[in-house]
Amino acid sequence: METRPNNDPCPVPSWPRPAGDAACDLVTVPARQGLEAVDILRREAGEGVGPVLHDDGCDTLGFLVPPGTAGSWDMPGSTCTRTSGRGLRLAPEPPVQGSDWLLPPGDADLATDPAVLRRALGEAARLIEAADSCR
């Protein structure tokens, strides 16, 4: 399935922002794949990465993506949840109990482009598969 990049960031004011809800969706992936994807996104010139959450167990990472992404997200091994701003706060403290910011809102773009994230997650999966096959 071909997708076009969604360049519309989450409609949140620039940092610092008062406590309020963000209307971003959240893509959740296994931590190992997510960390590889963060590295890929940060290495590539011009490829911004938005805020990223991790759970306290370090099992998953969550990437903030523009609203509406959940409606067409189909990346195997990941989920995309529509938040519609309900309970998702872009503040110094993490928005979900039992989580923390890997990349906090002030240190990242407003949201990760879903097409760019999809490509980085695919590359990360291939790197992990290659590394695991060398064992």
C-alpha cells in the first residue's frame, strides 16, 4: 500500500506549552525496533522525529504522529492508536503513568511523519533480522 507523507504536525503550540491535550495519534512498537528507528531517523539529515515515549518496563516505544494516522496505519508488528487529544499531554512529565519520555516534546519535532516512520521501522526490522541471523 502506497502512502503519501502527512506533513501536518500535531496542532499544538510551540514549547513550552500550557498543560493541555494534543490531538496526535500514537504508534507503539517493540522497544528494540523503536530504538533502531529513532537512531535511523536522527541520523538522516532532514528527517525529524517527534516526541517518543517508552514504558517503564522498556518493552515498547510510542511515536507521536499526526492525527488521522491511525485510520490507515497497517505496519505489521506495531499499533497506532487514535488519541483525539484525550489524556495525551505534551508536558515535561509523561502523559501516561508508567511511562517516560525518550525524546521529550521540547527536544523533538511536533510529530513524526508517518511515511518516514514506516520506512525507518522497516529498515530497523531488517537490521534486527540481519543481526539476529548472525548469532
